[in-house]
Amino acid sequence: MVFGTRSRRLVALLAAFAALVLVFAGCGGRQAQTGQQAKTINIGFISWDEDIAVSHLYKVLLEKKGYHVNLQELEAGPMYAGLAQGNVDLFLDGWLPQTHADYWKQYGNKLEDLGVWYDQATLNLAVPKYLTDVNSISDLPGRGAQFNHVITGIDPGAGETRTVKDSVMPAYGLNGEFTLQTSSTTAMLASLEKAINEHRPIVVTLWHPHWAYARYPIKDLQDPKGAMGKPEQIHAIGRGNFSNDFPEITDMVKKFKLNDQQLASLENAINSAPKGQEDMAAQNWVNQNQAVVNTFFHQ
């Protein structure tokens, strides 16, 4: 009888100890899960080639550091809203002070400007070089029929779309004669290539940096009225508290710089890759440009 009582007490103590172990294990599990969540980063990108390229570059590099990287494509408006709401952690293609001015005015107080990584960004209207008598936007009025009355643009939410529609077209008297046809960057480039292959006139919205200038015989139209705006800077933008939550990545982003040649080669590498192999192309670029990568990334 005495032995049975001790046995029951021993069983009870063992059960209590097991429960305590489970509690601590649960806490440890939650801590590990929290740590894993902290290593997850959501990078948003718009369908501009420089953003696609650098976003895949960051994905490849951050995965080397053990981060789980989610890439999500959005239009510019939802991108800034997502950053402000904390659904997107990092956006690497903020064009300021003009192209994304409206978004920055609306959401900037909830975001972190992590710095400039490219400072020669321009918005442009471009035409094929074989249009030797069209060299300025001021050459377009009266030639609507030659261009089928269309300026071939990109996505409707893009800052350049608003600039062309609200500034360029009124400034040069293009309204009524030209329509800004919005679609996507991919569709615009397909139209450009088709027109060049057929040696037809076309005017498109483009920007620097872009690989199209190396691939196609095109030229920018002069903008004597300055309606396209001054050269801009491309900023990396984080959600609120980004630098506190991702100090390691913040340090990397603030050191990140690419010049025209480096960015063009990265864009070409990513753009030329088969669909689904962008990360492999980014890694190949890293292997071939290790000295550049070493200036901002240390594994």
C-alpha cells in the first residue's frame, strides 16, 4: 500500500515534469518560428526591367544569407499601398522626386527611404532612328496619321503614364491628335520590335536605364519644354520600421550602387534568361561581377 502511494506520487511528478518540458519546448518552438518569420522578406517589384533584374539579384544574394525571399509583382499604386500597410517589406525601384511623387506624397510618412542606388534615371519618348526627321517631341504635332495617332505606352498605373498624359501631351499640343495607349511594358516592347521589323513609325514611352537602347535602333526625342521632368534617382524604399526589423539588409541596401554599364549588363542577363530561370541568370551575373557585388554584399 505504501509502495503504491509512492508510485502514484512518482508518476504524478513525472507527469508534471513532462508537462513543464512541453511548455518550454513550446516556447522554444515559438521562438524558432518567430526567428524563421524574421528571416522571411517580401520584396515587391513593378514590371520595369531594372526592377525585375535587381529584385532577382537581391533574392539570390539574400538566400545565401538564409532568408526566405518572396517576390511579388504589383503596379506602382498597389506597391506603395502595400508598403504602407506592411504587406510589402522592400521595393527597389522608387523613382523620385517626380515619377512616384504622388505616391510618396500619399504614403511617404509611413515608409523608409533607404537611399539612392542609381542616379541617372530619365523618362523619355523614343522613336526608331530611321525616322530622321523626328528628333523632338515638338516634331510630333501634325504627324498623328503617320503614327496611327497613337503613343504606345506601358501600364496605366505607372508614373510615366501620368507624366505623359498630364504634362507632355498638353505641353506639346498632342491631345486630340494622339492617344496614349496603355498596356504593359511587355506589350509596348513587342509593338516596338514589330514596328522596327516592319520599318514602320512608332513612338513609345521608355526610360533610362533600359536594355532596349542596346537591342534596338532607337533614339530619345528631345524635350525642349522639359515636360518629361528632370533626371531622377532610383531609391530603395522599405516599409515602416524596416531598418529596425532588417538591419543586415538595410546595411546592404545602403551600400548598393550600380552604374549604367553594370545595370545594363544585369538587365540583359535577366531579360535574356528563359522564363523561370531568372534566379540562375542573376547568379551567373554575380559570378561574373564578383568585384561589384563585394562592394555591398558580404556573405
